[in-house]
Amino acid sequence: MWNLGLNWIKYAHRPTWFTMKSQMLPFDGLYPIRQWLNQLEIQNVVLAHLICRLIPVQCPFERDICLFGHTLAHIPPLCKLNPLYEEVVSLRFRALCYLADECGEDVRCYC
């Protein structure tokens, strides 16, 4: 009887899947790309202009489907589904800030 009590104590303190699951970190395969985009410094005017031209101001997939002047459906912006959305938007913002602050250029054409 005493032996059964010790076995219960030994098994009660063994980590279970639920306790291990909260300690495990999810695998992020895009972490190196995220880190590279976040650490990219804009120090070139040509690169800043290129980034501002390539990355759109708003989602290009957002559409209103109209027929005879009546809106039939609305396709919401899908850019938020992009796993690198925040990094790409912040890269464009840093490029705009570099052009405006460091170079003194007018960036209204990119807005």
C-alpha cells in the first residue's frame, strides 16, 4: 500500500502535455526575414524611392464589385493576411521618414 502511494506521487509530478505545451515556443519560420526587414537601415536615396514605389499605400486587393452603378459586393483588404505585413509597412514608413527628414524631399507623391 505504501508503494502505491509513492508511485502516485512520482507520476503526479511528471510533466504532462498540457504543462509542456504552455512552456513550448511556437516555431516561426519567417523570423530571419522579419529580423532582416526590421534591421534594414535606409541610407540611400535611390533605395528609399524604390521601396516607396514598390510598397503600395493601401491594399491593392480591396475592391468594390459594381454592376450598373450598384455595389454588389465588397472585397476587404487582404494585406493583413500577409505574415510580413507589419514589417513591410514599417520599412515603407522608415523610407518615407528618411526621404522627408534626412533628404528634405516632398513625399506627398507617395501618400
